Amino acid sequence: MRLRYLSVFLFLLFSCKQSETVQITSLYDTQLFKDVQLSSIFEDSKTFVDLVPKKNFRELEALYLDEKDNQDFSLKDFVDRNFEDHSMKALEFETDTTNTMYEHIALMWDKLTREPDAHIPNSSRIPLPKKYVVPGGRFQEIYYWDSYFTMEGLLADGRDDLAKNMVDNFSFLIDSIGFIPNGTRDYYRTRSQPPFYALMVDALSRKDENVVLYYLPELAKEYDFWMQGSENVVQARPQNHVVDLGINVYLNRYWDKGDSPRPEAYKEDLHLASSMESDTLKKALYKNLRSAAASGWDFSSRWYGKKDEFNSTETTSILPVDLNCLTYFMEHMLYRASLLKGDDEAKNEFFQRSQSRKAAIRQYFWNEDTGYFHDYNFDRESLTPEMTLAGAYPLFFGLATKEQAEKVKNVLMETFLKDGGLVTTLEHTGQQWDAPNGWAPLQWVAVNGLLRYGYQKEASEIMQRWLALNEKVYKNTGKMMEKYNVEDLTLLSGGGEYPNQDGFGWTNGVAVGFKKILSELEAQNN
């Protein structure tokens, strides 16, 4: 008994001494975490942070520091003894290649669906109360913007209950955390992702408009999160996501409140920042990398300050055209909900806000020389030079004039359209959100944007090329991929932050959605 008390005393003493030098508030502050992430135990840095510790992180740190200098110590053995793998084994199955791609997708919904989460002590997972669909591959938790495109597929496949569960889970996150994190892991609590919640609610409301009223409290909280700090923002001094250009309307940027390497990409971020001359510059880069991850476009030359230089990423200086279109739609949905509720004051306020943002998008993000929508760098007070598929968002939300839409249509069909669909950017950098890659969500945005302005022929051409590539890869591999190489159809995808993933939630959703749209267009034209 005395020995047990002595060991507890020594542990507490050690913990107190260690706290004098470094404050350990989570596993990510420990020497154990840093040593594992900088080792070669796991090829993917996300693997370790998703393992479930068998003990409290302080106990594990004390145990590790006590053992690590032993002659026969093995870091891998230590991790194997003290962590458990709770990954989604349900994804390990043999594809029946006699099934069509769409039959395969119908079967994959069940494979990608998780039951409500039980609370697991020490796990990085944020538990959810209802069933949900994960993207697949390394992504075995729910992700914010992925889920909208997955939902569109679920609704097209008649799985309305599961789609509603997804929205209810996001409502739970808004109510319990205050916002929707990047994904349901604790290391994502410093940032959100492209705000598609309003679009999810809009999708559910197609059969019953009053659904909008049911989710009004969460719609308002989501908007407040993105506009937090607007009461204090002044020109040239942004507050969180909010930027004041001095035009009587606040615009938005992507922003992460952290300024350290991302836990799920610790080694990679540390390596990229190693050339920086000071801690201040390193912290600035970490914040910009985190903020790029918040955009969902991690990573892309879209965020570079200098051509071909990844470590010049300056996301926090950029007003993204897609984000501001999404924020416009939040304002529009709050206007719509206020109208249904009969709240004239709120209705007038959000109508004015949405119309002011619409005018700002047309003015500040439009490049007459290129005939396309660009991002805006507010530090440099100029449009960014690069054209990306984010420029299709104003069409998706009906924010472009007819003349602007015509020019965007021409750029998409003449510049972005490749044999396998639309390429993400025109730059070949090795980043996954650059050429030669195409991504399902951006195909969806561009296609529906073109349809909104009456360009059925062009939209159909994009859908047919994209689906043909999906089917070709499925026939050769039996899988639906996270992204595709749309320039060289003999390959699956280009480079990126991590290997190509299969599953795959939003690719499945967009494929099913496109099939439905093409069928409806054919019926209309016959």
C-alpha cells in the first residue's frame, strides 16, 4: 500500500515540476506527441491523433518520460501498448465488380454510415447523437462541407431520414460547441469549414418550407459565429472572420484561432516553417496553413503570396469569393426565415445585409479583364491573379449579372473544362487543390451555377465528362475516389497533402445527384 501511495506522490511531484516549464493541457502539448509525430512510426500524421489513449494524457506523458531512455525502449511498442485503434473496420470489404457504379454507391451508403457515438474516454472524437455518413478512407469522422454534397446524394437516393440526421447532428454541434468544427475531432475545435449548413437546411426544406423555421435558432447562431467581432472591427484591423473594407458592409475570410502546427499534420507543418527566420513568422505561417485548412482547399496555390512558394501561404489576407457567397446565402436564409416568421425587423435587416453583400461581390470580386470572379487580397487592396473554380460560386447563388454569367460560362468551357471535367485551378503545383485535379463539390457548384442561368448544354457536357471519368476509374478499381485527375484520364489523381482516398462521400453524392439532373433534363427536352 505504501508503494502505491509513493508512486502516486512521485507522479504528482513530477507533474508539478513539469508544469513549471510547460503547461500541458492536452496530448498535443506532450513530448510523447511530438516524438511520435516526428518519428516514422506512421506514414500519415493523422493516424496517431485518431488513436484512443488507454490512459489520461498526463499519465501517459509521465510514463513515457520515465521509460523513453531505457536501452531497450521502442516507441512503436509503447504506442501499441498504450493506444487503441477504433478505426472504421466496416470499410474493409471486397467490391462486387458485377455491380454498376450506381449500385455500388447504393451499397456504400451503409458502409459509410456510423451509428450514434458512445462517449469514449480520452478519445479525440467529438461524439454525435444521431447516425451520420463519413467521407471514407482516412476520414472516419463527419466533415462539415463534405456533408452537404453527401446529403444531396442521400436525398436523390430517397434516404431523407439519414440526410435529416446529418443536419440534426450539425445543429447539435452549433448548440453545444457554438459552431460547426472542421470535423468531429477535438483538434478541429479551432476552426470551422465552408459554411454549408444553410444549404443543408435549404435542401431539407424543398418538401416543407417550414423546416427553415425549425432550424432558425441554429441558422442564427451559425451566422453569429461567422460575424463574431463585427461590432469591433475597423478598417485594416480584421476581427476573426470579419474584415471591414470601409464600404458599409463587412466581408469574410477564413480564419483559425490557433498559431501552432496542426496536430493532424504536425511534422509537415513544422518542416514547412523550418525556413522561417523567427518564431513570429512561423506562427503567422501556422495560422495561414490552419486557415487554408478551414477553407477546405488544403492546399492550393490560390492562397500563395508568391508564385510556386508554399510557405508564402497568406490565407488570412484574402477575402475568398466562395466564402462570401456562402455568407450571402446565410443572410438570405435568415431573411427567408424572418419572412416566414413574420418578423419584419429581422426581415428588413437581413434583406439589406444580403443585398449589400451581393453588390460588394459583384464589385470587389469581379475582374473585367479576365471575365471572371477572383478572390480579393485586402492587404494589397487588389484582386488575386489566379483564376480558380471558386469563381463559379456567384453563379451557383445567382449573384452574377447576366453579362458576368455569360463571361464566366465562356471561361469555364474554354479554360477549365478538360477531358474528365473541370480542373480546380490552372496551376500545376503538386498541391491537391490545383491542376490536374478535379473535385466533385466544385463540379456540382459549377454545373448548378450554369443551370441557374440557363446553360443546359454546357452543364450537361461537364456532367457527362465527369461521370464518364468516375465510371472509368470505378471499372478499373472498384472504388469511388476523393478526387480525380481530369487532364490525364489514365491516372487517378495528382499529388496532395496525403494519398488519394476512396469511399467517397461527396463523390458518391454528386454522382447520384448528376444522374438525377441529367434524367430530369432529358425528360424536359423530350
